Amino acid sequence: MSKTILITGASSGFGLMLANDLYKKGYNVIGTSREPEKYIGKLAFKLLKLDIDDDNSIHSFATEVSNEIQQLDVLVNNAGFMVTGIAEETPMEVARKQFETNFWGTVKVTNALLPKLRKQRSGQIITVSSIVGLIGPPNLSYYSASKHAVEGYFKALRLELNQFNIKVSVVEPIWFKTNLGNHAVASKGNAISDYNNYRKKVDALTQKGLDEAQTPEPVVSMITKIIGTKEPKFSNPVGKQSGMIVFLQNFAPKMLEGSMLKSLK
């Protein structure tokens, strides 16, 4: 019997690519979308309604999953978005929205499905984090902070759920060509003149990273590998130079910081 895999944010972009790939490999794939009615007859896999920013939607979704899915083998937390901009210039309402979706939305969906996984005494939770959940690059302060929070939460959850045979992992992609970058929200706060020259440089650097990004097949491969691993690792960086970035962060942080500062001179 093939595993049942639930993927949030699976109607477009990377989530859609992952869902289609896993479906073709023979998994029973169920995705989520805020507006699944738009995709009726267009997708091979089933799509359930879910808005991770809406508590009522999460409750209805969890009830539907409990009623319709006998065995949930894997939850892939993929839904989220990215805010770019100078930290001091970013309005607090934008910063809070970043956390409400990337952190609290992910946590609420996970918690809503944990009773089912605990009852099964089995399961796997894979959350799409980011390499910036391990480092703090400029122009991505609140996105980075939200992913740091994700890393900390699931690191603790991994230990708490071990007793129930529920495996917890995160995937930390470097830049990839996905809807995340294309739909990044540039903060529209009050521009501070002291940052004018810096802002131009850091915006250009951010755009360069997006323009030169890899296509996301390596992330799909990484998640597929984790699903097929009996005892998966917690942290799974993926992408060109991601391993080097993690190494420098852990063992030569001044070198990594110097490299980021140099790129903005």
C-alpha cells in the first residue's frame, strides 16, 4: 500500500511540482489550496481547501482529514511566503503577517494533525524551512527570523514526538526558482535616507540571487529521499554551496559574515 502524503500549498509553484512528482512515483498525494475549486479537473491528485492564516479553515481542514484519510503517513509543510526589505523600514504589520503565515500558520496546521499521527503511533513531518533559517542575511530579516522560529519549534517537536514513532525533519533550500521568490513581498515602509545607497545594493543582490537560482528539482529529490529514509536527519540543507554556508556558520561565522558584507561594498 502506497504512503499517503499531504502537502500544504500544492496548487502552484514548488508545492505543485513536488505533488506531481510524488504522485507519478505512486504515492497517494493530497494537496491543499486556499481556492481548490479553481483547479477542479486540472490536477491528478486530490486538493483540499486550507488557508493556514485562518483558524476556522484549519479546524475544518483537520476534521476533513480525520474523516477522509484513514492513514496519514507524511505531512509536508510547504505553504508560506517571503518578505524582503530593510528591517528598520519594514512596518510591524508586515512583519507580523510574515510570522502569522510562516511560523504560526505552519505550527497550527501541524498541531491540528498531531492527534491523528499520535493515534497512529507513526508518521512523518517534513517542513520546508530555508537556509536563512540558519543564517541571517541582510534584506531578509523577518523572513529569516520566521524560519529561525520554524527551526527551533520543529527541533523541539522532533524530540517530543520520538516516543510516538513520528519522525520530524526540515529541509533548508538555498535560492531556487519558485513562486516564493517571484511572489516575494517587498516591505512598503517609510524609506530612511541613511539606507538609500545600501538599499539599492542589497535589493540588487537579492534580485541577483533570485535570477541565478537553480530550478527546484534538488529540493523535490531531497524530500523524496527523506520520505524513503527510515531514520531521517533533522536538518537537510539543499542547493549549491548550502553545505559550505552551514559549515562556515558553524565553524567560521566571521568568515561568512565578512563574505556577506564584502558582497555589499
